[in-house]
Amino acid sequence: KMFNGKRKFDETREDTGRKLNWTDIPLGDGVVFGKILIPSPVAGFVIGKGGETIEKLQNELGIRIRLSKSTDVYPGTNDRVCIMKGTVERLTEFIRTYYMDKVVFLESRENKQLRMDQQFHRYELKMIVPVETVGRLIGNAGATVKELIKTTKAFIQVSQRPPPNIHLPERVMKIAGDYEPIVAAVKEVFTKFKDDAN
């Protein structure tokens, strides 16, 4: 579902009825927003029964997390959008200790091809990046993203521009490879978000 070009999100923590308090973590002091895609079949695992898991993650990591509704997936995918708010270090820790360890593992149980990829240490994460930031991440003639690939050893691919009749102020960035290279690349992207915010 799209509303005026913007995605609609639940204003409450799913299944709880309690509103997320985003103002607990004010912007500034290195706090950024990040967006990733989470496969719909495992999104419930992130939320947990009665919202317990997502609440625990927020409290333990000092971040805020919001998932799009189960009927609201990112265009061209079956994935739900996960918006995160926190410092670069805390968001990276969420990716490292939770997304990579648990979400990717659960998805692999349902995805034979992904299981085969993981045998060769090839995992995958999809980030949503504003078009303005995409340009700076790619750099002149791709110089910046090439350097990022070289330093992190992750495979990075940015989606093509959408058709003219579809207005999306963002692009999908696929980050693939082994565990640590993905985490390193994600941290660099989050850092770029912080630099752009400043």
C-alpha cells in the first residue's frame, strides 16, 4: 500500500496496542534512521508473541524498530520494510547479533537456494537507501562503491532506477557475501547516513 508516495506503517507496536516512543531517542549525537527489508515469512519472529521480541530488542540495544504492516510489502518484493532508529554502532549491532544470526537463519530453513548459498558463505541483506545517498555511495564512475567492496569484501549491488511512472525516492541496495563483510558494509552505509545528516 502506498499513500501519497509514502509507505504506511502501524503507529503501534504490532499486536500490543502500545505506541512506539520514537522521541526516546532524539536525533543528533550520531543517531540515524536505517531501513532494511525483512522477508514476510520471518517478520513475525522479529515481532515476537505479543510484541515481546521487538520490545526486548529495543530495550537491550537502545534502538527503535518499526515494521510495515503484513499486507504492506516493498514494491516488487514479498518483503516487509523495517525502519530502525539509533546510533550507527547500535544499529550495526542489531544487524550483527540479531538479523544475521536469527532472521537469515530462519529464512534459510524455508529457502533451499539460500541454504545452498550459505554453504559457500554467501548471505544477503537488502537495505533501502535514499536516492541522494545512493549517488554518494556509488561515487564518480562507481569509484566509491568499488572502494567499499574492496575494503569490506562484500558484494554490493544497487537496483536499477524504477520506471518513470513509479515514484520511489529510494533504491534497494543488496549486500551479499560472508557474515563479517556484510556487517562491515552495513556499518559503512549507516555511517554515510550519519555524515549526510550532519
